[in-house]
Amino acid sequence: MSEASTTRAGYAYALTAFTLWGLIPLFFKALIPVESLDIVAHRVLWAVPPLALLLWARGRLGEVAAALRNPRVRWTLLLTAGLIAVNWLVYILGVNSGHVLATSLGYYLNPLINVLIGRFLLHETLTRLQWGALGLAAVGIAILAAGSSFTDLWITLTLAFSFGFYGYFRKKVDVGAAPGLLLETLILAPLTILWLWGLRDMSDPLWGPSDWHTGLLLVSGAVTAVPLLLFTEGARRLPYSTLGILQFLAPTMQFLMGVFLFGEAFTTGRGLAFAFIWSAITLYVIALVREARRKRPS
């Protein structure tokens, strides 16, 4: 595959992943009153069968075995499994406790962290326009953070850093998206089984209070797996700093959903921050277009 085709595929994977993540609060709101830890446990457990079936159908189970034989891959996936479990739990707690705007702020902050990771850990270069975009985004995020409660800030920072470093370590490890995600869920599966059938409040229904909740819990594995697979494939094809800017799509969708659908307050400060962040996105896109034109053969 040519470099241009690889880049186009990366954009397609990443944009689809972020759109799905932008819509995911609707799914978790529909699972209320199921406890957040129960939802996370079901997400992990029911992601294993579709991932295993996908890899078996594509003849890729050998990649799972190969990854397990590599100590560096094993230890890295143990770390990424922990990071993504923390991210899932805090996100669901935030959404289902009425802090959708705090979760959206976390994913606004996450691209800023990704750009910094790309610059200082992956040694990707940034142009002046890109640094300017970074500065505008930082101002917008600072305005949002200034008006947040401790609870909001805790949710925001945990989401931003856990997912930022999850993407970084997954980009560094030599394992495909689907095999890696299957191994992460297998690492977490024993803990989720212990929780669901031993540690949780057994007076609560295991499958939720209705058939509707049962159905949603059963498909939560697919809801978990599909965007993460798309994101990981996008991360392997795009510069991490570019991926960081594209990630503004999901929190923007969630931000608007929190205000107009869930009725959370849209203050003057939040409006100002929103303007700074979207100005940053515009500036960064201009920088990307200029760079693409510069590299185009004359």
C-alpha cells in the first residue's frame, strides 16, 4: 500500500472511531440504573467472543500466540489493559453521574497530551502553526478547567492521561489492533468474572433490571471493541500529533450532547473555551493542508 493510501486509510479509521465515541454516551445512559463497575465488567467479558471469532475467521490467532511469546509485548499489554480499564470505568462513572461535560473536557485535553507525546516522546516535528494551535487549545482547556469542580477535574485528568498513554504504548508495541485488544480483554477477564460472580452486590440483577438492559450488556463487547480497533488501526497509520487533533471530534459531539440533550449548563466560560478549541482545530488543519501541499510533487 502506498504512503498516500495508508494515510487515507488512517484518516478513515480514526474519524469513524471518534464518531462512534462521540455517540457512546447515549449507550451508557440507556444502561442506567446498572452499576458502573458491572457495565465495565460486562464490556470486557463480552468483547472476548467477537474478537476471538474475528481473529479465527481471518486466520490471525497465530498472532496472539506470537505476542504471548514476546515478554516485551506481554508486559506492555498488561500496562495498556490497566490503562484502558481505568479509562472505561471513569468514563462510565462520569456519564452516568451527570458529568458528560467533564468527560468531554477529558477528551478535549487528550489531543493536547497526544500532541505533546508526539513531540517529546516520539520526536515528531511541529510547525509554527501547529504550535500556535497547541497554544490556543491549551488556553481553551485552561478556561474549561478553571470553572470545574474537583470531581469534574478528577474525571477530566484521569480520562485524558489514561487514554493518551494507552494510545502511546499501543503505538510502540509490535502487535496488531485486534490481537492486542483480545489479549487486553483476556488479561482483564479473570478480574471481571471475579467481580460479577463474587464481589458485587448480589442483590442487584446480574443482567440488569430488564430484558432491554440485558440486550445492551450483551452487545457492550462489540460497542467496546469496534471503536478501539478502528482507533488503533488509525494510530498505526497516522502521526500521533495528527491523531491528537482529529480526536477533537468525539468530545465536541459529547459536549453538544451534554448541553442540548442532557441539559448540563453551558456557561459563558464554556462558550469562550469552545471558541478557543475550535480555533485551534482550524489552525492545525490549515497547517496540515500546507504541509501536504509542500510535499506534493510539482
